[in-house]
Amino acid sequence: MPVSQTAKLVPTLFDTQSLKQVPTRDGYGLGIVEAGKENPNVVVLCADLTESTRNLEFKKQFPDRFIQCGVHEQFLAAAGAGLALAGKIPFISSYAMFCPGRAWEQIRTNICLNEVNVKIAGAHAGVSVGPDGATHQAIEDIAIMRPIPNMQIIVPCDMIETRKATLAAAKLPGPFYVRFAREKSPVFTTEETPFEFGKATVFHDGSDVAIVACGPLVHEAMLAARELEKRKISARVINSHTVKPLDEDTILAVAEECGAIVTVEEHQITGGLGGAIAEFLVKHAPVPIEMIGIQNLFGQSGNPRELLEHYELTAPHIVESCLRVLARKK
């Protein structure tokens, strides 16, 4: 199966048995330590989830730059804003359900209205949190962050890209939301795989239909493209890691060149990546669109893989969506 040479993905991309599996949150832990070494102004604030959100190593290496705020996410965001106004680069972290969820007003008013340099790390996002259930499964977090002016959003696809996203957020100005997961997921990019904030990456070339995905489900999109190729259907896979600002040039190009799009995300179909793409294309290049995501439902407790299957977020369901959108295209 031809993979874009510019993508530089691992050679075992489709060998799901041998492919290395690591949580994307581990990339965040590596990224903040590296950012801390590069810039003494980087500080980390945590809401009593030091190990779970992968802040532990930063705390060990930079104890004087680590602040434990306790279970108080509103204070976490407000304190981060204050530190940013004092010239620091604060990373504030909790489960995404609680930050940004519980701290939305402080993020909107203290951080984004003032356009201060706070980086929000939302852990345990999506239904793949598994047994934690609906109360802890953040599947609306992108939707509540996207409308806030000045907010920038990255949803990296694997552990390596999460590290790159964390470093990018540390170096770029303004508020950022970096979203990552608890469950292990395939590590299929490499250090050489291109990553540029605001620029989507073609992971597989094709001309019949475009699959635009973000987060760990990008790998499911690649598996779907391989299956479609067996059916003589050419699918282009786009890793749209930057949800805001959307890479409008790339989205417009795939709409014009492929004529049909399937969006894929571990998030509600309302207000997420699919919504952003639909909002843009309805004005510039209307084409048939299908959206893979949570269909206006709550999560529930279960095995992470079983939940992905239950909510129809896996490769076979992406294939079926591609077939449906192609029928509408014709």
C-alpha cells in the first residue's frame, strides 16, 4: 500500500500485533520535561493528578517549577493566567472532563480574553478512558474550546506527535489546548514525520475520497484506507492534528481533488473536527461529508477497544462511511 513518502511513518504501520502501543499522555510527559530544559520559564501546575497526567518526571527534575493546586480546576486556570502575566509559560493539566470542562469560565475570561500564554493539557479524553465511564469521558471538550477567541487546539495522533505538539505549544505564543488519551494506542509516526502547528499532513495519498482524522483514530483511518484499496477505492488520509486554526488550504484542496470527505474523531460529531470542516466547506466548496464520532450520546464504562467498536469509531465503520459518501458523490 503506498504511503506518502513525506509522512515517514513506521514500516510496521499495518501490523497491529507488533506495532508498539503507548498512551499519547506519555508524549506529553516527555514534552514538558524537554520544554523545561529548553526554557526556565516553563512551569507546570497540576490538579492532584501528578502521575496520571504524566507530570511526575517534571516534578522530579524541576521541583521549584511545579505547583500542586489540588482538586481545584478553576484555581488551576486562574493561577496559570497569573503566572503567564508574570512572564512564565504555565502548563496546566487535569483530566479533560475537569479542565477544560470544570474550568471553562476561567479559561475563557482569565486566559483567552487576556490572551495570556497558558497551555492547557487535557488528559483522558475520549471514550477510550474505558471503565472510568461517562463522568470522566470528555467527548465535548473540543466543542467547548473551539468557539473561544484566541484559543488554539491540537489533537495529536500518537505518543511521538504528542511530544512534538507539547514542544510546539511551549514555543508558540497564546493559549493552547493539547488533548491526549489514557489508553495505549499505536505509535506509528517517527521523529522524522513532519509536524507543523496549523498544517495538516497527508499520511496516505488518494483521489476518490478523503479521510480527515485527528487523535489516535488516525491509525484507524489508515487501516480503513488499506481496506478500501482492496476494493479498488483510492483514499487520501489527512492527519488534521491542528483543529484550530484549521488548515483551510489543505481541506479545500482535498475537497476539490477528492470530492467527498469522511471526518474521524473520538469526540461528539457536534462542534469537533467534523463540524469545523463542514462549517468551512459549506461556504467554500460544498461536497458530501460523513462524520465518524460520537453520535450525540454519552460514554459508558467498558473495555476501551469494545467502546471504540460500540460507538463505531473503528476502521470497518470508516470504510462503510466512505462507501456511503462515495455513493452520494456519484
